[in-house]
Amino acid sequence: MTPGSIFPYVMPTPVMLPDDTTGWALDPARTALVVLNLQRRFVRTLEEQGGPVLQLLANSGRLVSAARAANVPVIHSVPAGERGAALYVRQSDAPYDGEGEVFATPVEPHIGDTVLTTRKHSAFARTRLDGRLRELNRDQVVIAGLFARVGVLMTAADAWVQDLEPFVVADAIADLSAGGHEFALEWVADTCGAVTSTEDVVGAFDIAASTPRAVPDLSLRPVL
């Protein structure tokens, strides 16, 4: 298929994912979740092109909820104003308006989340993302959102260039066609990152959330 295909497609299943060549292990204590461009205007464009909107939002919402429960930082990246991948913006006949800037309900930012405004396709380009990750002492990024062969691909590549470990969640990203989606996954797996699934990431986050945190023994503290 080519971008803009009117034929719907479904999210890839775990058996369809490219092999991992990184050897990385996802560690919630090292990880931040980066959610790309999940605003209504982009979700609307995906829906108009027959993309897997319900699966995208359900899986992204699961990732966000699991991340918060595991104290994994959630970082949202959105383009400034009417900016965005020109191809994807042109696909929709809907006019640009403030309503389109609203976040999709399952991934709406909460207090404590970080929201960054981008002016390029990569979430790292001309933003504070790299600095924010270093402030949080995080060197792994789990990437979800839109669009697979633009924002997702470029963000993963930039993460790798900056010595971070990007994990792209295959069934929590989407593009305007199955071909574009598959291309992005194969490219990331071949060049710069790990491709994983919502189930695997949520499983790792759930383990972290359920692990009791050590409580310091105050009786051992020196008296000042």
C-alpha cells in the first residue's frame, strides 16, 4: 500500500514484529514514555484514511496508565500550531481549529506530565526533550503515537544518536497505510532501536508498579 490508502489495516501482532537485534532489556527505572502527536486533528486524519484508530488509542492509553502507576515519566510531544508532517495534514479536509489541538481522551496530559512543542518531525529537534530525560535520569525511551514513518521514525533515530535506547511500540503507533507502518518498524529494527508490543511494555511497567519500594529504617538514622 501507499500512504493515503483508503483500505483499513489492523495493528501488527507480536509474531509479525521484526526480530530484535539490540539485546536491550526494558527497565522502568531507566525509562520515559514519549507520546507523539496524539491530538484530535491527527487522529481524525488517521480515521479518515482507514487507520486503526481504536487500537491506537486503546493501546496508547494502556501505556500511559501503566507508566503513571509505575512512576515512569510521561512526555507528550505536539507540533506548534498548524505545523506537522505536511503530507498528513493535507490528507484531511477539516480546517485547522483549536478543537483539533485537544489531546485524544485516553492520553490527555495529567499534572506531572511534560508537554513539549516541536517544530520539526523529531521530538528531540529544537526541544528540551534530551535535557528533560537527563534531568529525570532516564536513558531509555518508549515511543508511541503518530505518525510511524515520520515522527516515530525520526524520534527513534535521534534518541539512538544521543546514546539513548529507543523502544518503538508496534501496536501503539500508526500511519496512513499498513505499508508505511511496516516500513517504519523494519527501519527502526534494522538501524537504531527495538520494536516491542503494548503487552510487553505494560507487563514490565506492571511488575515495577507492584514491586514494594524499600522503606528506610528511621531507627538507623544518626541523631543530629
